[in-house]
Amino acid sequence: MGAAVAQVTPLPEEDIWQDEASPWDEYESTRPGILAPVATALPAAPVVLTAPAGPGGSDRLAEIFAGDAVRSGEEIGAGSAVIADTDLLPVLPALRDLLPGGALRRGSVVAAGGWSLLCLALAAGPVASGAWCAVAGLPQLGVRAAADAGLDPGRLLLIPDLGPSWPQVVASLLDGCDLVLLCPPARPSAQVRRKLEAAVRRYGAVLLVAGDWDGAQTRLRVTSQEWTGIGRGHGRLQARLAQVVADGRGEWSRPRARWLWLPGPDGSVAAVAVADETDDAWRETNAG
């Protein structure tokens, strides 16, 4: 499965950030002109964007999204092939017990504890329901792997290289996409976190972080895993049993854990029956 690649023309030499000492102030004042939501009609394959060539090109990736071919998230509504206005983005059934309200709540940050299949599983449900998803800062993501995890390639926007001004790029993506899966290229400062969290709330998007994020409303992590298919020195890996622990803030501060097939023998993500979770003999039989 291939990916459509958008060739980016270098932008003019002048910086869009007039005040280098305070780029966020300039970002706030010029936001309507430079922020760019997802394209009105994306192709059937994911669009892959990289930082433009030329001096300072990577600092101005956010400006690429602006133009006549895009529209703001406020213009996207019912009947536009985008998920209808709602406070929740549905997730796969196996993940519902691990999230407040059994879904991803718009305006929230979810930390998934590092890049893994869990990140793709969390994004698969919203995309299957019609949401647009941007994957930023993950050059290792394979389009085939994303499709196998249930993500429609036609609803993916891939930005493998965010450049040094990555917070502004992410803010632009939050304006145009329902869900942004982000692997930050650097540990964000408290100021950057506050700015991006404000953008998440303002645009009603979900920021799904492949890693840690101080102040995330919900945190998930794989704490234990067992592979199946390996016998006594022979066999092939067929599936993985993973224990996922979720906690967060407020009423979700008490940790809860679930065993999941991540993936199962058929490649899908599924919950392990409660009776099986507590059956050590069953796990010893099914885990190599």
C-alpha cells in the first residue's frame, strides 16, 4: 500500500514569527491567516508532508496548510464525511473500560506511554467512525501497519518531520483534525504544554501522545505482556497478551487494568474474558 507524497515548495525567506523571542505571541496574533486545517478532500491514500527545503523551511511547516484548499474545523459539520459534533470520539470495544465515558473526550490530552500498537488501537476507533487523524513526529509509522490496525489511510495526514517549531505545527493540526497522534521530538516545557492544551480545548480535538505528558487527563501504559506461539525452542510469535493500566485525574485517578489481545491471533485488538484473566493455568497454556 503506497502513500501519496505532497511535494512542498519552499516558502518565502521572511519568517512568519516576527518576534523570535516570543513565537507564541506572534502565533496567537496571526493564527487565522496561518493555521491550516485538514484539506477539504484528501486523496484515498495518506498525505505525507515533510519540512520544506531552504533556510528556515522547517520552522514554517505550519504555513503549508493555509490556502484555498483547506477550511477551518468550524466549517466541518454533519454530512461532510467527518464525524458529527459530539463531545466523545468512539473507540474500539476492547478499550472502552479503560477510558472515561468509554471514549476519547474532545478537548483532552491522552498519554499512551510510548509508541506502540496501543497508540494505533486508540486511534482506530475514531478514524473508523469518520474522524480525521494526523500522525506527527513518527517517521517509523508504516502505512500498511496503520491499515492493519484499522486506520483508514484515506483519513490519515502524516507529518514525519515536525521541525524545530513543532508546537506551532501541532497547534495547526489540532485546528483541522479531530485527533492528533503526536510523538514530541523533545520534552515540552510547561509553557508549551499549556499552549497546546489550550489549543486542544479551543478546537475540541484530542491530543494522543505517544509518550508521557504531564497533566494528561488520561494515561494508559502496557505494564506486562506475554507472547503466544513460541513452544519449547520453536514456533512463531502469533499474538500478544498485554496488561494495560489506565489512570488519570479526577474520578479516573484510581488505576484500572485490563488484559487485552494486542494483537490477537487474527491481528485484531480484543479484550480477554474476565475468567481467563484470572486463570493462571489458561495463561500458561496460551503464552509461550
